[in-house]
Amino acid sequence: MNNYQDYYKTLGVEKKATQDEIQRAYRKLARKYHPDINKESSAEEKFKQLNEAYEVLGDPEKRAKYDHLGSGWDGQFANQGYQDGDNVQYHYSNADPGQFSDFFQNLFGGGGWNFTEESNFHGGGVRRRRGRDHETAINISLADAYHGAKKSIELERAELGSDGRPTRTRRSYDITIPQGVTDGSLIRLANQGGSGSGGGDAGDLFLRVNILPDSRFTLNGHDLATTVDIAPWEAALGGKVLVPTVDGRINLSVPAGTQSGQSLRVRGKGMPVAPGRFGDLLVNVRIVVPQHLTARERHLFEELAKESRFEPRK
């Protein structure tokens, strides 16, 4: 089906949205619907739609062509092929644009990553051209970002076959994830992008880091946040409680009189900033009241209620 795809609606942004707004919207939704996180049956299809929308709107060149076409998409017109007057070739940042909709394929050709540019002849020679840079996403865990890691990924790329025609192959890459890498940062693989023409150098491959959500921590820059439950008497009297960090549990001193919702800062237990420097861990305290009491516990609470002059509603 060549039905018109409203990519702005897919990402939930206005047509006048900036590139930064489009990127933020994509990253937020991609995390929500990533198949590794969202186990709903529709999540995978939604994730593909988001990738297709960002493939177009995240690239100013493709976005301009899409905006020029507008919603007056005509399936018959599409089947005849939409041709740019300048014979523009497009590069695709996602690993497999062949999974995109017919609308995308007809609009942009769908032939895979553009890995070379048309040769220009001057004085009988071929002009040397550097290959295009490519970008794709790599998902890593919070622990990988904290400790650093080595990973192998497999991507589809286009290369010239022996007959001079483009062929699509899959290639493995060994990636070093540096310790302290931040969400959204780029890892550069030199000369692993599009092939050059006329003897030109290959472009670079950029991997945009996507740190997946963690069940224990919320990431905010180089700081981490977590929640710990404490008993009413621990809040009133103070004490030590075990709290998680990325590299193990630690004893946290809870001051007497700690309130529910209060944040306690543990310095140096966040994400790496530089060698020997770390962000902080913010521990959000939640006071939990027992739902079931023994007769003795109830008696003690009743005695406390009679004895205490504390009035929380004043």
C-alpha cells in the first residue's frame, strides 16, 4: 500500500518543530516502544514506524523532500516514481530501510544506504570523492555505560560488487564502549561508512549511544537516582539502610527525622565523569507503613499515639 505516512503525527510533533525537538521526541518514544523494553505485541511495529519517521524527519534533506510533497500523495504518481530534478541520492542511517513502508520506498528509492556519489569526469579522470558518513543507534545497558564494555554488532551495508553494481552485505563490527559514555553521544568508527568514489576515502560510521532504562536507577546527566523504602521508626530514629549502586550495595545513614520524599545525596556514586571523578547518587526516601500489625505492635503504636504531641497537620 502506498498510503501517505504522516511522520509528524507518528512522532507527535508539529510541522514547524526544530531538529532538536524531533530528535527528543523520537528518543522518548523509541525508549517507550523498544521491543527489549515493551513486551506488548504492537510494540515492534510501532518501533519500526518511529524509525521510519525519524529516518525522514531527522534528515533535513529528506525532510525537505517530504514537506515539498505534502499530503497530496497519489498512489499512481508514486508507482511511476518520484524523481528529483537534481538526481539526488539519499543515505539511510537505519540498518535496514528495506523494512520501511511502500510510501517510503517509492519516495526515497529504498535501495539501501547510499554509499557513493555519482562520478564526475574532468579531463578524462574520475574525481575523487569521500564516501558519506553513516549513523545508526546502538543500545547499551546502564552497567555498560558505567564500566565500559566491548560489543559486537552486525549491520547491513552497501558495497560495490565485482560487476560494479551495489550489493548489500552484512558486516560485524567490534565496538569498544568507553567508560562513562553519555546518552546520545556518538562513537566514531573511522572509514567504516560509505565507500568513496574515484579512489576517495570511505566515510565514517557513527554510533549514537542509547542507554536503555534501568529498573533500579534513573539517569540524569552524570547523576543517578533511586528509591529506598524505610520503616516509620527508621525515619523517626535514624539508622543505616542498604541502598543499591551500579557496582554494589552500600550502607546509607538515614538522619533522624527524615521525611518521606526527601532526597539524600551520596557523593561519588553516580556515573563516571572523568578518570577518578563520578557524579552523585540521589536516594529518594519513601516511608512505608506496615499493613498488618501484631497485637504487640498495635499496642505500641497506640501507646505512642497517646504519648506523642506530634501533630502532622499543623
